Amino acid sequence: MKKLKFLAMLMFAMSACFTFTACSDDDDEGGNGGNKGNGVFSVVNGTSKSGFNYGTWHIEESGTQNAFYSMEFYTFDIYSACMNGDFSIMGRGFSVVYIDLNVPVSSASLPTGEFAPGDYSVYSAFNISASVTEGSNQYEKVSGTGNGNLVITENGGKYTVSIANMKVVDNNGDSNTFYSGSFSFTGTMRKFDPNEYGE
């Protein structure tokens, strides 16, 4: 799975930082020109996670005639890390949420509107570290009933991305246990494909 491959690449970068770069004690994770937002992934009776403060998006080819929009939300500044080649911030651990939106590509901008459950997928990994390379939880949206619409709005260059209700499973736990989850993010969304780095 592409997402897992990219997480493996991030972990390789983090291990290189442990070898060659001392991790900073500075808690400032910003520095990319106001790209910080506010994101939360909530799971009822499960593990919730906040701090998905950095959102990126890109149009990704699927290998066929179809294409889709990929949104990625991190608890660290992936853009600055890739641009500066310094992944030492990942030494403190990180979490990520991926949302893939399968709709016809209509413009070079992130589409806005309300999208049905069948149009999008969600994958998340919480608390990834050098010792817990798959994260403490890997929540994934389950297809079928029990999922709400994905809503994307834009106002003055700031986006709101939200899913009020979705059925998720924790891939690190009991695959037969389903949870009610939700996701929300408000902030700027940088057009950037981190998959182009570290190949």
C-alpha cells in the first residue's frame, strides 16, 4: 500500500536523523509561512489524537485514466522537513491522517463541496516512532453504511475539511471492533507532494 510505503520512507529518514543529526529540544514545529492549522481525529471509545496542524494536498495519478486528490495532515511540518532535509523533529514521534478523494479532476485547486462516503477513503496512524514504526493505532475508514459525507470549504485561503461521522477499524487491534470516528481540520492547505522526496 502506497501509504505504508511512504510511512516506511519517513521512518528511514527519521532513523538517519538519529544517526547523523542531534534532535533539537526546541518545540517550534513551524516556520513554513503560516501553514499551521488545527486538526483533530476523534474516536469514540478509542484513541483520539489532536495536533494535525499541517495540511498538504496534491493530485495523484492512480496508474489508470483516473486521478484523485490526496490530502495529508501531519503533526509536524512535512514541507519544511522535506525542503530542508532535516527530519530530526520526527524523533519526538508523529501522527498522520490521509484522505483520498476520488472525484474527476476539474481544476488545479482542491475541490470544495460535500462528497459522499463512496468518494473518499481515510487512513491514519498515531504515535509513530523509531520503536513503534506502525504507530500505536492505525484507524481506517470502513466502507459501507455508517459513514457521513466529507465536507470541504474554503474562505480567504483557509480550508475546513471535516467528516462528522465515519465507521473506522483499528488495524493494530481487533479487526472485528468498529468505532465511530470524526475528523476536522481548519487552516491553510499547501499544494505539495511529499512522496516526491526520498525516492
